[in-house]
Amino acid sequence: VNISPSLPLIFGVPWLGIPALGVLGAGIGTSISVWVGTVMYLRMGWTRARSMGFASSIPTLNDIKVLAAQAAPSSITNVLFATGMTALFWIVGHLGTAEVAAVNVLINLMLTLVLPCMGMGLAA
């Protein structure tokens, strides 16, 4: 979903009147894809999970407490991970552009390996 809006916004499509926006276009395209994904997720929840209780009533305070207790460890882990990645890119950003590019490639390779493991750990 991200490629469809991003490519035209990054490079432009003159015959459609879409100007080349570069990095701004990449950000706009990614934002569009996130919103589309959110709508798709809610639609799937509404159509497929409604029979299993999705959005059938307003959650009670006890339900919210249980959910918060279950989500807290994973949420804290993700916040610390994101903070570490931000600090890493901030430090490497002071070294130079080539270094940031190299770290970006390595981070993407690492995430390709780590994220499935995190997903399986959460599912267990």
C-alpha cells in the first residue's frame, strides 16, 4: 500500500498534475498508507470479529485495567527499543551521511530478523 501513493508523490506524474515532492512526498505517501491500513484493520475487525465480541460493548474499567497490565511490558519494551534506535541515529548522524546510510541498511537487516521473533514471542 505504501508504494502506490509514495512513488507518484516522490517523483511526480506531470500528466496527472502531481508535482515531484521528494522527501515530503515520501512522508505524505507513508502517512496515507498508514491511514489506509488503519481503515482496513478496523473494517476487518468490524466485519470478521464482530460475531466474537469486537466493539459489541464499551469496555469496563476492569477490562481496561487488565488490558493495560497485559500490554505494559510489551509497550515499555517497544518504547525503550525506539528510544535506543533514536539515540543510535542521533549519534551516527554526527558522523556523516555515508555512516547514516550504512547504519540504516544494517538496522533494516536486523529488523527483518528481529521483528518476526518479537511477533512470535508476543503470540506465545
